[in-house]
Amino acid sequence: MFFIKPSASFFKQKQNPPFWSDILYANRSNLKQIYKHPFNQQLFKGTLSPVIFGRYLRDDYYYLHEFSSVLQTLSQKSIKLHPDLASHLDYLGKDIISNELSMQQQYQEHLKNITAIIPGYTISSYTAYLSKTALHSELPVALSAVLPCFWIYYQLGMKLKNAALLNKNCYESWIEAYSSPEFIAATQHLATTVTSIAEQSTPEIQIKMKAAFRIAVQFELDFFDEVCVQENNIKLIA
């Protein structure tokens, strides 16, 4: 089995299977925007507003609960044809998500100034899309829709791990969670499995997979945009 290789580049992979290289190249602009986004750049520097991070936590808390259910649905759908994948999805939906929710508890003070308890429009639309895709789309397509979440945060975590920028960063624990050996291994395994399934799928299914990946990446970018818009609708500048 091939293995998806990590790279210093956020959006370009070399010597990887054609499907994976194609899908990253097709989304290179949005992936690059995510890395350069004011939210992530200020998070890296430790200068991100606690209020903005609080908005992020509020929506991320909702997202993680819904995302866990999506992963469990996909685990059940794959159990007959792909038992190993089913086991991995079950692990992702329970252990990995549970660890992320536990991490949120360390930053609860950032929620004290958040008065709106209803999740934002983007995260609500995103989770609705993932749930619908998990229930009604072909398994390879649904897997492609959940992959960007893991891949994007894995890449962000790796960039920070290699950047040596975490000294005295109040968000250090949050960042390190996405560069942990467990999260890296889980993401790499999922990316490798999805790519293997794609290489065995019909051209029609591959087109749908690429579309699902693209839509999810766009939601991820829109989410960062939404939580960074202040009450006066002025976006943050990195």
C-alpha cells in the first residue's frame, strides 16, 4: 500500500498517487488561504483575540459533536466491505473527537464573553452537508467530505511544530494537539485509505469525490472567515 507523504508545502504534494496530487492541486488556492488566514496567523503568534477564539470554540464544540456522529455513520456503512476502515472511523469518531473535546475544556474561559449560543451559519451548513452526504452519498464520496477537516488541521499542526513559534503562546496546547503522533497517524491513515479507494473507483465516483472534498475545504475556509468577522463586519488582518 502507498503512503501519503507529508510535505513542507501546505497545498502541494510530490510523488503521491495521481488522485491525491490532483485533489490537492485543484484546491491549492483555498488551502493556501486557510494557512495564511488571519485566524491561523494570529493563533500561531499567540495574538488571536480571546473573543474570536471563543466564537471558534463555540462553533467547534457543536461541530465536533455532529462530526462524531457522521464518522459513526460512515463506520457502520463501511463495516461489510471495509472492516479495517470501519474500525478506524469508529476510533476517529470516539477517541480522537473525545480528545479534542477534552482539549476544549482548557480554554473554557474564552467562552465567557460569548453571549450567542446558537452556532454560526457556516458551521451549521457544514455539518448539515456532512450529515446528508454520510447518509445519502456513496461511501467514497462521503469519506472525501470528512477528509479535509483532518488534513487541514494536520498540515497546520505540522507547520507550527516545525516553525518553533510556540514559546509563551497561550494557544500552545491547542496547536500541539494537531501535531501529536496520534493525530498525525490517524490523519495519514485516513488519507491513504481514501486515496486507495479512489484509485479503485470509477471516473464518475472520482469526480464526485473531488467535488465533495472541494465543498468541505470551502466550508473550512468560510468558517475561519465567519468567526473572524467582528460585530462591525470588519475582517481581521494578520
